[in-house]
Amino acid sequence: MESELKDLNSKPAKPQSVEPIHEEGSTKDDRPLLKSDSFPTPSESIEELEKKFAAYVRRDAYGTMGCGELPTKEKVLLGLALITLVPIRVVVGMTILLFYYLICRIFTLFSTPNREDDQDQEDYAHMGGWRRAVIVQCGRSLSRVMLFVLGFYWISETHRVPHTESKSRTENDGRGQSEEAERPGAIISNHVSYVDILYHMSSSFPSFVAKRSVARIPLVGLISKCLGCVYVQRESKASDFKGVAGVVTERVKEAHQNKSAPIMMLFPEGTTTNGDYLLPFKTGAFLAKAPVLPLILRYPYQRFSPAWDSISGVRMSLQIKSCFCKVRHVIFLLCQFVNHLEVVRLPIYYPTQQEKDDPKLYANNVRRLMASEGNLVMSDIGLAEKRIYHAALNGLLGQC
């Protein structure tokens, strides 16, 4: 289940994008996404484009957009994995998905989903009792099993205390460190791959923001409702985005105040990167003025990068090309016997009064902290530049 969450406040992008939807907020981001020098000129080479759009560049053995010439050894390993490892992983993975769907179906029987007022939203995440506990625990366990099937046998998790403690955590506006104050309203993470979703499901089983069409996907649709996903329409009027932003804000407040409520998982960058950069944060996750839990994900690799940044498909309609790219990326991932994931967990970030009054300041301060502690390079480009970069590469590379 993809969860690239669009800026919920911005105007809908033109339907040329093949990006899944991402998070964000209801306050307008005054930073211009596009700069005059962001548009590639016809004479620019691939090397020049990679310097300008460094946050989206693939640097693995498969080359730019996965179109590089592979050495003979890599071709042999790829061929062997295609006929041995991939079929086993596909069968086991689909079995796990079907098994968890059946669990969700059985334990939501005769239950009425929670529905948001005046919103086309419904979920089973607010369902309490032992049935909800079974859904959550099974979801977390099976997500970890799915990661194991994908080759993530060991996941390194580090709990890090920042070198320079933020006043927002140490002074905390005079509040005591009670159990209620310790609960964050949202988990904030950088976004690198669709694998991020599986990790967060295995770790905390949070709610995501997803395309409304996800709710209608066989098997995955019911699972997304058990997660408590907030659905948003890709091409929609601004009022719809504003309404969903309000739902997200209320969910964040609810999670902070009620420990039994589902916690929100938000990717404030608005799209994926190659894992070495951190894009500007949108403010939707910070409008609730609640503390957040920052997490940093890294995917060390030797052959194929799990990052969902840029990979080529064939020349066809955008929707079919998008599906082809995803399948191609998944196959390459399945062909690797071992994949690696490193997680850095930072302390809960409590906003100061100044940050509560200024969500953009709050977002920027959390971003700077994550960049510093995760050794990430801060970049000022965004989703619009990513689309430009992909279009330019497709023009230069053609069909690969």
C-alpha cells in the first residue's frame, strides 16, 4: 500500500504525475516549489541534471532510472534470483497478505466502521476491545514477517539523544513528564521507499494518509481501514483537501490526548528521495500543536537501492507506466537476497509556545533536528522538481 501523501492544502497538481499521494497540511506553504533554474534546458546532460536534482538520483549498480548497463556478474545473479528466489517470495508474500486480510475480515464482522462527520472517511481503528488488539498485534507481527520475506532479516534500531537538547523538550512549557505528556500526536518520518510503510506497521501500526482509491483495492482496502487511513482524492477541489487536513489535525490531537486512539504516521516531505536528503517539510503534521516523534530511515545497499526515487518504465500511458515501474522496482528488490534497514529514533519533540504559534517554524526545527541526527543533506527542491527531473530523464534516455 503506497502512501505518498500530497500537500493537502495545495491546489491539485496536473494529472501528469504518477506519484502516490502524500501528506500534508492546511496552511499555505509560501516557499515556491519551482525556481527559474529548476527547469532543465534542452542542452543539459544527465550529469548536469543529477547535480541539480541530487535528492532523486539513483546511485546503485542499476544506474540512472535503473537503466544502466549491468556487469555480467550482476546479470547472472539477477537471472538466478528471478527463477529461484522471486517465485518463493511472491507466493509467501501473497499468502501472508491473504492470511492477514482474513484476520481483518473475521474480526470486523458485525462491526460498524467509524465514520467522520461530513467526510468520506471510515475506519476500524477506533474499534476497541480484544478484537482490535488481535488486529493490531497480528498486523505488527505479519508486517515484520513480510519484511523478512523481502530480505530485511535484521533491522538496526538506534535510540538517539540529540547532542544539543532542544528547549522545546527540556523546558516543555512547565509541564511535568506525565504519561499523557509523553504520548506524541504523530510520528514524523523521512520517506524513502514503499518499504517504509511495512516497517511502520510492524513498529507501531499507525494510521496513514492514502489515496481514496486505496480503500477499494481488493484485500488492501480492508487492511487500510483497519489501519485507520485518512483518505484523500488525488484530483479534487481545494475544499476536499482542506477537509482532510482538518481530519488529520483532529486525529493528531486525539492521538496525543487518548492513548487508546490510533496514532498518525506522516511523511511531511510530500514525496520520496534517494535517502541521503531531507526535503522541506509541509506544515500539516504540526498544525495540531502536539508533540511529535521523529524517526529517520536509512537503506544501506551494495547492488540495488530500495529507495523509490526514480526508475524507468516503458513508453505507454502514465497509469500503466506507473504500474510497470512499481512492478519492476519490486522485482529488483525481491532479487536481492539481503536488504538492509537502519532506523534512528529520536526523543519526543515537544514544541515551544513560539513553535505552536508558528507551524512553519515548528516544522523547520524538527526538520533541522532530523537532518543533523540522521546525517541527511537538506534540499530546497520538492515534488514539482521531481516530476521535471523524471520528464527530462525520460526525454534523454527514451525507453530503456
